Amino acid sequence: MTKLFIAGHQGMVGSALVRRLKQEPGFELLLRDRVQLDLASQSAVEVFLAAEKPDVAIIAAAKVGGIHANSSFPAEFLHDNLAIASATIHGAWKAGVRRLLFLGSSCIYPKHAAQPMTEDCLLTGALEPTNEAYAIAKIAGLKLCQFYRREHGVLFHSVMPTNLYGPGDNYHPQNSHVLPALIRRFHEARESGAAEVAAWGTGAPRREFLHVDDLADACAFLLGRDEPPDWINVGTGTDVTIRELTEMVAQATGYKGRVSWDATKPDGTPRKLLDVSRMSALGWKARTGLKAGIEATYLSFLGEKKSGKLRE
């Protein structure tokens, strides 16, 4: 039996990992919430890992948020995420954990990287300023894994997912990402009978979205590989315009009003698409279509709202 520690198991990604890996034969899941274990405390993490001695660890814990949160609180985003990466990766090595999978983010790649973005474009250009702090912390975690693997021979590796969505997402009106923000906005517009929903920009930028259950499946797949790359992209390999995404969300929520676009507002980066050819070559690809995924996520939103468990 493989003892598997999932750090951050109550978040959107961590919850998906629990759903996926509890079905996997041969795994015993080791879980602690933030009250039981402060993942930013080096000493607390080392004591915990030394006592429990997991065979494998997945680091899904992070301080996360949308553009507003990242640009408003960069010190907290850099400090907290650096602390989590340092405590868990170093602690795992000290405790003899033989394998660790660290979850990064596609924001680690340069703002103006060639599209689609390959793993090799890391550190070849400047980052997007609005989430630079978060990206630097994730790059540090990725590099820690790479260097512990190189120096100490442990199988520590990383996965770089594209924009994620799904059950357990954060729907905060200011601090959420674009897809959950749209779900909340259109739901509230339908409930209030609003005739119009205002959207920023032209709707022309293109973005890629991956259902969180597909990411969890990719992680399970990678844990089964003997010699995975130091880091690897996980996405769908396809993208949509923000206008197309907005129309999908409006349809999924049943909103019948008008969407107005304010072209005086910034569009942001024109395109962010991951090159997923390395993951495809290993034999894995995403299975959840975006339209079906948004519809399922809206049903999850309604259930979470009704039960009082909505993150906002």
C-alpha cells in the first residue's frame, strides 16, 4: 500500500485529487486541513512528515486568486507560496519521501512567449506583471524539485496546468478567476432579471481552460510513469475567445439578456495556450469538453450555494 500525502486537499485541485485517487487501488490517502497542519511552517511540516512517513506527496496547496488579488497583495502571494513550497519540498526530502509531484501554473511562462507555450520557454522573458509574485513562487517550487532530483536522486517533479475550473472553485466577486467570475455574474443577472451584463474589453483574447477533474486524472497518470520530465504542461491544447467563453456561460446559466462590451477597458494578454505535445506523447489527453464542463460546473455552483459551502 502506497501512503500518499495530498497537501491542500480541501481546495479545488486538492478535492479533485482526492476524488480521483481514492478510486485508485493501492493508495492510502494522508490528509490534514490547515488547522491541523500549517503548510507554511517548516518545523511543523518536518515533524508531521517525519511522524507519518508518506511514500508519495502531491503539493496542491497554494494561496491563489485572480488578477485583482494578485496585483493588490503581491507580497503575501510571493511570501506564502514560497513558504509552502520550501516547507513541503525540503520537508519531504528530509523525511525520505521517495516521490513528490508539485503543482505549478501556466503563469510561470513569459508574458510574450510564442504560442502555444512549450516547457522550454521558461525563464526566456518577462512575466505578466499582474501575477508576477505568484509566478515567481511557482517557478521557485518547480526549480526546487528539479534541483533536489538532480542533487539527491529523489523523484520530485512538477506539472504545469492551464486555467482550471470545476467543483469547489472560488466565486469571490473581486478575487476569483475569469470563468467562476462569469458564472456568478450571469447567475446573479438571471436571478435579478437584469437586461444587460457589462463585460470588459473586446472579448478577443484567447484562453485555454481545463476541468479540474482532468488535471487530477493527469496527475494520477504521471504518478504511474517511471521517469517523468522535471515539469510538463497539462491542458487541452485548444482555446476560445473570451467572447465565446462569455456566451457559453450565459447559455449554461440560462441568462437571456444582452452582453455589452466595454472596449475602453484592457484586454490583457492576447493569447495564453499551452503546448501539450509532451503529455500527448506520453499517452494522456483531456476528456472534458468546455461546454459540458461549464454546464456541470454551474450545477456544482448551485449545489454549493444551496448548501452554504460556496467559496466566495
